Amino acid sequence: MMFKALLVEKNEDGKTSAAVQEIREDQLPEGDVTVAVEYSTVNYKDGLCIGPGGGLVRTYPHVPGIDFAGTVETSDDDRYKPGDKVVLTGWRVGENRWGGYAQKARVKADMLVPLPEGLTPRQAMAVGTAGLTAMLAVMALEDQGIKDGPVLVTGAAGGVGSVATAILAKLGHEVAAVTGRPEQGDYLRGLGATQIVARDELTEVTRKPLEAEVWGGCVDAVAGAMLGRVLKQMHYGASVAAIGLAGGAVIEGALITPFILRGVNLLGIDSVMQPYDNRVRAWQRIAQDLPMDKLESMVQPATLSDLPQLGRDILKGQVKGRVVVDVNA
């Protein structure tokens, strides 16, 4: 049986190209469960895998797509049966294993999570890895105790930041959203942000050991100089959940003083290898605490044929909110 997929191939000159092609079901990788994919989404990693050079891909031809949601077609694992709705994020699917940019996918059962009641496959992909990461970050902040004061969200107009802003606002927190794109102010206020912070206000590297206590918590997608500055502005005992490094892996201007004089916590958030039980917990919280009307306002619809351009756009920081890819359109 043939089905459509976005296939990335490497040419003899070492360059890669991506195009929608028809492939056979017997070309799918080995696995316990075959899923009829309904929706996928676009993440920064997907852009790397689609783009010239292939980024994270090691073996060609390759089907990218680190997320997908759909319906089980066949299963050799007792946990899943035909007709079950499932969602997949992480486990390096779409990187070192064929992913969700196809009408069918075959994976190990351990990689799947049952789709929570109240969520459709389309909504699950409006959430995707970005939204799961945002929820994991919020849960980590809650586990440590969010302090008085606004919760800062950096890179707020991106996928993780958008979902984190909406969740935190629904939970009753005052949210300060950081963006380098002033035109996104209305979008972020629509998600629940009460304060818009210009990126330039937090990117200056200073050697001050501490600054005034401003933030009761932070979801940081930027790192680099911004994280170095934010750490010095956290309330006593407050926490920063670090989920990305768009500003660089080095925390410029960082000193030990916020950690030992204010008891600030820096919490690393990984969604790729997250244990099953915590994934289930996070997806259940998403179904409960993410306002679906706000989620819909983040969505940009797309099809498989749109992906080569979207892969380039997300690497340039030109994708707002959440792209939902209908693989059957």
C-alpha cells in the first residue's frame, strides 16, 4: 500500500532536498505499532532535518517530523489496539528514526502516549513537543514553588513561550512576556500576558552580582546573555525552567551569587527522554489547564507540501505560535 510522506534525500554532491513522495508501507521501520497519522507540527529540530545539510539526520532517505498524533491501525503490544488515539513526541523520532511527516508511522509502543480525553489529534499537535515542554516547565516551577511577582516567559511568541504564557495565565499568574518583535504584543496579550518586555531590556551583559528582585518564576527559551541577566533578578528561592538555547549555550554574565545568596534554582527541562509516567501526567495537565480557545489562536494550518518552506522559516525565527500539519490534506 502506498502513502504520502515528506522524504528528505541526499544527493551525490552531499546536498539534501525535501519533497512529498509516495512510499510503500513495507518501507516503514520496524516497530510494535503502526499509526495512521492525522496531524503533525513544526519544531526547530524539524527545520534542521528538512533544511540543507540535513541537520540531525544520519541516514537517508529520511522522513522528518518529531511529533505526530493519530489512530492505531495495527499493534503487537497489549497496551494499544486498533482504533486507539495516540500521540508521540520525542525519543528522537524524526531525527534518527522516521517520523510524523507521513500518512503512516511505525514506532515502538513505549514511545506512544494515549491521547487524553478531551483532546483531539489536531489539538494535540497544536500542543506538540513545544506545548509538552511548556507544561513540563510549568510543572517543574510548581514543584519548586512559584514565588510572588510576575512569571517571566522569554521567547514568548515562539511555540513553547506561547503555550507557557497561556497556561500560566489560566492558572492565575501574572505573566511578563519577552519578545524581540514589538508587533507581537497584541498576540501575547491575547494569550494572557499582562506585561510585554522588550528583549533589549534583558540582553545587556552586566557584572553586577545581583539586581532587584522582580520575577517569581521564569520559563526561559533563550539562555545566553538573557538568562545570565534574569538569574540576577529572580526573587529569593524562585526558579528558572530552562527549555532552550536560542541565544547560545553559554550563560553570559552569569555568576554564582543568585544561587548561593538568593537560593535561586535553575531547572533543566528535557522532553525527549522524559519518563512515560511524567509524560502522561503532563498531557493530562494540558487537557485540564491549557485554554483551548487560546490554543486555537496560536494555530497556523499547513500541509505536507508547505513543509520545505516552513522548515526554512522556523530556522529564521519567522514562525509564530504553533503550526499544525494536516498530513492528509
